[in-house]
Amino acid sequence: MLAAVVGAVVLAGTVFYTRGFHAGDLKAYAMVVVGVSALTVRGRFPLFAVTLAGLSTGFYYVGPFPDGPEMLTFAVASFLAVAEGHRLAGYLGTAAGLAVFGSAEFAVGPPHIGRFVSVLAWVLVVLCAGEVFRYHRAYVIEARRRKDEAERTREEEFRRRATEERLRIAREVHDVLAHQISLINVQAGAALHRRDPEQAYAALDAIKDASKQTLRELRRTLGVLRQVDEAQPLSPAPSLDRIDDLISQTKDAGLPVRLVVSGEQRDLPTPVDLAAYRIVQEALTNAVRHAGEATATVLVRYGPDQVVVEVCDDGAGTGAAEGNGIRGMRERAATLGGTLAAGPRPGGGFLVRASLPLTETV
């Protein structure tokens, strides 16, 4: 398409400038056709195209033909070669065309040197324009690439955060439901087997309290999924300050628990406080499920740069397989840069120990 447009303009101009001029008209038109034809192969053979356009232009002006728009073909070929990144081809082809044109000009005599200088300046302007266009095109391509890369990065970051949030919510829901429903299950079983109405009523009352606590914590956990403009009143997040209530619920489920606290008790960073509470909660839930007739001990040790929570029982214990509960506890500890060990005790029973650093930057 471009070659056709340039060819039409150059041929029309040549016809206009050569009207009434008959000597060698066919040669003039041949040079025009050769130069325009070079534009059709510039994509595959840029050096050949620019050189051919330059030589045809040079020979046109060397011949006994009147001035015409033949230089337009040379200018377009040089400009496009440089603008499209074929800089070496553009410069070499331009130099070849200027060499032919200059040799003819200097051979004629000094009066024609001025025209050569003006043509040289004009060609330099064309090459500079090609460089500017090439730079702008490269800039636009790079800007588009960076924009696409930034969008991909944002999408990947969004997916990563969404996955982490789903896992966090899943852990919260698991910890809340597993503990409270285990207590409800134990109390319901006890109520069915107790003949004393007062003991059965006590078990049902414990079931009522556990179910109420389940609904409260589940509502708080699912509250993070709300998308509202105004903050909703939420109950405080579970923390070690509420560990007495947790132990009391576990005792009501039939598992005697002893609490031991050492070190200087103080406020902890919220993520650490929540993780410590959830780990103790999950460990006690597992003890209620699997320990059988046993007792448990909860140890909370406050250190200068970490807090250690430990839950052990002297019951039958569980197998070596690691379920979702232990896996969730391990993920909680790892998220904060801490560690968690869980497994059977040498003397019988099961032990869960977590060490959580107190720095919020881990």
C-alpha cells in the first residue's frame, strides 16, 4: 500500500516535471519504477531496499533528466529503515545513494556543490526523524510491556492474598467449630447416659453455652467477609486473656485441665495472642477427642522475645498421622516465624509445643 502511494506521487511528479522533455524519458521512468519497487521488499531486505532506492535516485539525478520528486522514494526508504530498527541498513543504503549523487555533483563542477550540501542536510533531517520515531516507538512498546507486567503482578498479588485470606478464614472456622462442636458432642453424649436429671440439665446447660460461644465466634470470623462502608461492632478477638474460659469449657466436657503460667504476663501483639489462643484451643480439642480418660496441662511461658504455649495430656494419644488440626496449628506458628512440635510423649499421652516470636515483623 505504501509503495503504491509513493509510486503514484513520484510518477505523477515525474510526468509533470518531464513534460516536453523527450530525451531518455523511458530511462527516467525506469529509475522511478526501480526506486518504488525497492519499497516493496523493505521488510525482508532492508539493506537491499535502501541501497536500491538510493542508487536509483542517484542515477536519476546523474542522468540528463529534469529535477523531480524521485528523492521522495529515497527519503521514505531511509526513514522507514531507521524508524523500524534497521539502522545499519538505513545508514549504509543512504551512504551509497549519497555517494552516487555526490560523485555526479562534484564531477559537474563547483556550481553544483550547494545542491549536494542541501540534499545532504535534507537526508540528515530524514535520518534524524527516523531515529526520533524509532525511539518513540521503542518507548511506547516498553511502556506497554511494563503496564502489562504491572497488571499481571497486581493480579498475581491479588490471587495470592485472596488465597492466604481463604486459608486464614478456613483455619479460624475450623478452630472455632472443631473445639465447640467437640464439647457439644461430649456433653450431648453425657446427657444421654446420665440418669440423674440434674446432671443431664447441667450437660444441656453446657451445650447451650458452647453453642452460644460457637455462634459468637463464628459470627466474628465471618464478619471479615462483609463489604460495608461502616464498621460493624465485633466481639474482641480471642486471646490468652480468655484462656480461663477455654479451660473451663474443656473441664465441662470431662477433661480435667491444669493451667500453669510462668514469666511476666503482659499484652502480646494481636496476631501472636490470637495464634497462641487458637493453638491451645485446637490442642485441647484433640485431647477431648482422643485422650480418653486423662488429664491435661496447659503451660504458658512468657519470655523476653517469645511466648511458648504447651499442651500435654497423659491419655491414650493419637496416631502418628497429622490431620488438619495439627497442620493448621503448624501453619499458624510458621506464619509468625515460630515453630510447632506435636507428637506422642515417651511416657504416654500427647504433647503440643509452640514457640511464637513477639516481633510483629516476622
